[in-house]
Amino acid sequence: MGSGRYIAVLKQTGPREYRCRETITRREFTARVEDRHLSLFARPSVQWTHPAACPFLRQDGETYLCTIRASRPPFCREYRCVRMRVEKGAAAVGELRGKTGLKTKDAALSALWEGRIAHLDLQDREGRAEAARILEGAGYDPVWYVEAEDLTGTAPPS
Ligand code: SF4
């Protein structure tokens, strides 16, 4: 979901509709902002603070949501398994796929994850919040990707 560099907005084609291109495959697609996310979409873009973020990503509290979920491109459908990215400065330094496995080349982050985070229940909001506190305390910026349904309770990200 933080794949802004993979999605280019070509032009706005309607009040909530945008013609876009996947920059890697060059495939074009039409993005439609969903009714339930219109007010969220009107908020400042995540790209203002995270230039590599997708133009359709919006922050909602501690989490980030795709505002065009039903019309997201094939690239996003194929790579949905990313649940969280860890950023440091402007760089992405880690990716959480699956339940607990963090993929990173940052040795300090890897040690931090194994020592203090891997045992947490990241399916649960409190577990994610504790992981975020630990990461932020060490100078990292966790970016969680959850679906709207996950925000209604303690249901985990898929
Ligand atoms: S899933 Fe949505 S927010 Fe994430 S990169 Fe794709 S279009 Fe953007």
C-alpha cells in the first residue's frame, strides 16, 4: 500500500475517478474512490509526509487505508500480503508479511524485532500499538496496512 512509485495518476476523469497507470507494467486502470472513504480521501495525502506513499492511501488514526480498494490495480491485489512497513527517515527498511516474520536487512531492526516484538500478538490492536511504541522509541516509523473492517473491532488484518 505504500507503493506510490508504482502508481501514477494520469488525470482526474470524474469527481471521484482517476485514470492511472502501474508504472512497472505500464497497464492503465481507473481508480474510483469509494463512498465510505470520501471524507477520508479529502484529508491531506499521506504523500505529504511519506513521498513514496500511494496517492490513494490515507491515514486514519494509527492505521492507513486504501480508499480505492474495489478498483485497486492487479499489482496491489497480488502484493496485499504486506501488513506493515517499517520506515526510517524516507526509506523503507522492513516489511512484515504473514503474522510475525519481518523481512529486513537492517541488523539493529532485526535484533529489536526478535528480542522485543516477535512474541507480541500482532493480530490484536494492543499488540500492534505496543510494537509501534517499541519501534518509534528506537527511531523507526511503522506503517500498518489494515482494511476498514479491521477498524471496527479487534479483528486482525487479513
Ligand atoms: S492497495 Fe490501494 S493504497 Fe495500496 S498501493 Fe494499491 S491503490 Fe494504493
